[in-house]
Amino acid sequence: QVQLVESGGGLVQAGDSLRLTCGASGRTFSTYVMGWFRQAPGKQREFVAHISPSGAMTRYTDSVKGRFTTSRDNAKNTVYLQMNSLNPEDTAVYYCAAGDELTRDPSRYDYWGQGIQVTVSS
């Protein structure tokens, strides 16, 4: 019932910034936990960040704390991932996801975007 589309990825140099945007369809966007995950080839999908329905609570994986910020604008059905001080280890396909649990487990999310490539060169 929810379609998610990521945008804003690309190729940047180490130390640069990117902002990913996830646009959602549906009238109930404001009821969902929104998560960001990433996956490199041959690796498990990894939790990056999530944000509560109201936007009041956020959580980040240790490797991105202090560098990444997620936020949402429920009036626009949009969630953002601001990524600063990028390094080559951040290179992955990034996915936006929607669910009803504040969890780091990707299997607990119900809806997924198509994924978008972020590549950070050294």
C-alpha cells in the first residue's frame, strides 16, 4: 500500500556530503517508522538509521553517528538522510523502508524503496 522512491545518490569524494530523499505515497505516512539501510555486494543489509512516526526519536548505527542525520516532513510524505563526512566505507546501495516497529532488523520492515547507489571515492 506504500510506495517508496529514493533519490539523491551519486558519486562523491571522501569528506563530501550527500542528502538522500525518500518520497512516499499513501495517506498514512505519518504512522510509519521510517528506516534507512544499506547493502554492499555480498554483505548483509545493514541498519543505518530510523526515525519515529513523529520525528521525535532517531537512532543510528555506531559507524554513522555524528555524521548522518535522518529527518522527516510528514506534510510532504518525505524522509531525508543527510550524510556528511562521507568515507569509502559508506559506499553501498541505500534503501528507504517503512514499518511499524522501532527496530534495527530489516526483516521487520514492510515496504522498501528500489535502492540508490552511493559511491564515495578516496
